Amino acid sequence: MSDKFERHKQPWTPDELQALHRLAAKGMGLKAIAKALTRSEESIKARAKQDKLKIAKKR
């Protein structure tokens, strides 16, 4: 059973935003950040774009 979208459309907490910025700065990939924050890749991408963050492209 997948709880992948359990937090769908939930607002970002200050802690999550801090973590997103920190992980992005470390050069972590989208999948890893999504897993670390238990949010969808789409959610991470959208928020990163909103905050003008660069997410590393992992192959």
C-alpha cells in the first residue's frame, strides 16, 4: 500500500522549507529530496521553482 500522496496539497512547514533549501544546496536529486521530505517529486519541483531553487539533475 502506498502512502505517497497522503500529504497531498498540505502546506509547507518552515522546517520542511529549511530542509528543502538545505538538501537542494547539498546537490541532492529530486527523488532523494522527495523521499527525505515525504512529498511527491511534483510537489518538490513546484516549490523549488517557487523559491527559485536549483535541484540537481540525477541520472
